[in-house]
Amino acid sequence: MASALHLLVRLAHVLGMAALLGGVGVAWLLLRGDEADPLPALRRYERLFWGALGVMIATGVGNLGALGPPGPETRWGTVLSSKLAVVIGLVVVSAVRSLAVERLEAASSGLASPDRDRLRALYAVTGWGLGLAVALAEVLAHG
């Protein structure tokens, strides 16, 4: 039973990252074109992002608890500290990004080109940060 629960926690963690990374890629692509208004899709992604991030943090803490606390002086502890720094950076950038989407929605004046470029940059930074978090998770899981 404990092993099934552990697999369920890992599955939720992996699916959460897939939703985060896939969604940010779609949002970035939507902002590249000028055809349609991307704000409804961006609002949906922002809600998905914060929910999935909550799942990621909860299951990440669960995974860490199953492995035991590492010492910060070990290689594993150093990689974990780096990953936590990346996650904190992602939370800060994502808060700015979410507020920018909310501000644009409140203005309801359409998405001008400079706003589109700034949002696209914020989504790109989020995507690269998520990619870095995945790479660090791979190092943590497999050395």
C-alpha cells in the first residue's frame, strides 16, 4: 500500500510538471501570433499554473520526505538547494506574469504589441526555468 501511494505521489508530480511545461509552451506560442486574442487562454493557463504548482510543491515535499533530509554539504544537497532557488525564482517571475495578465484583462483594451512582447518574454523565462527545474530533478533522481 505504501509503495502504491508513493507511485501515486510521483505520478501527480510528473503530471503536474507536464501541465506546467506544456502549458507555458502553448502560451508562448499563442503570443507569437497576431491572429487571435490570447487573453482567455492565458487566464486559463494562469489558473492551471498555480494549481499545478501547488500540487508540485506538495508532492515534491512528499518525495523529499521519503528520501530523508540531505546535508547541504553533500553534492545531492547542493543540487537540491539549487533546485529550490530555481523554484523560488519561478514563483517570483510567475507572480509578476500573472499580475501582468490580470492587468491586461482589467484594461480590456486589447493586447498591444509591446505588451505581447513583454508577456512572451515572461512566459519564455518561465519555460526555461521549468526546464532547468526538470534537469535538476533528473540529477537528483538519477545522480
